[in-house]
Amino acid sequence: MASSIFHILLLLALFLPGVSAGFDWGDGCGGGSGTFTQSLPTMYEPITIGTIPAGKFNLVIKLESGVDVDVVLFDADNSNKKSKCDGVLPIISYSETKDQCKKGPLGNNDGTAEKMTYDRMKISYSGYFGVNGKPGKEFIKVEGEVKKTLEMRVVAYALGGTAKV
């Protein structure tokens, strides 16, 4: 696991209304930490979890759910906004279509772990089959500096679930 001084375990309860647990990004080079639970009231519709600011280091996002879910990551940086994609471009996003606004370069292979460099960021993804083949248990890691503003979403494939982020 990445060194704890830069290790950021997850995302931003700071940006989520109604989240009871908080997320602390940490100060300066110190690592942040926190968890929260997100309800998953719909199937097949992405739910926005939050925004990851540029300038953070060694980001680790873990998502666990009792139902099959996919974590989705978008490039939300203003310099990459394309009107036909509603201002975000998918990085990790499963889609059976070839639509560049829905299908990311990660998340469409055979469901196993994948890595790539995206705009100077080394990104790893557990794959949509989840950690050790367990759907609903996924991760995203960004090695080094997060160079762009990123947006995380989650898609549930069953009703009534929750996800621990």
C-alpha cells in the first residue's frame, strides 16, 4: 500500500450533502482519510459521489457494497470540456456502446484489474468483476499527483443497496 503520508483513502464527504461521516483531505503533504455510506436507490443510473480536486497525491478509492456496483471515474477538468459530453470525459466507465461520452478507456475489458496512464496520471482499476472476483468490491488508485479535477460516480446493478466509500 502507498505510504501513509500521502495515502488518501477515498473521497470527499466534504462535498456530499447529507453524508454523516466526514472526509478529511489532510493538510499539506499529510494524508487524508474517511469513509461514508452512499445509498443506491436506482439501477443502471450513475449517481455522482463527489469531486476529487487536482493536486492530491497517491489517491486510493475503495468501494464496497452487498450488491453489484461499478465505480465510474470522469475527467471533469475545464480544459477538457466537450459540449456533447456534458463537460466530463469518462476514464473508467463500462459501456456496451462506442459512445465516447459513456465508454472509458478503462472498465471495458474482461472485468479484471487494469492500468493505464491518462494525461500524466498512472491509474489502476480493480475491474468491474471486483477485487478477487467479488462484484461490489472495487478500487481506483492514482499513483503520484492527481493532475486534473476528477469526478466519481457509482452505478448499481440491483435495487436497495448501499455502498461504503
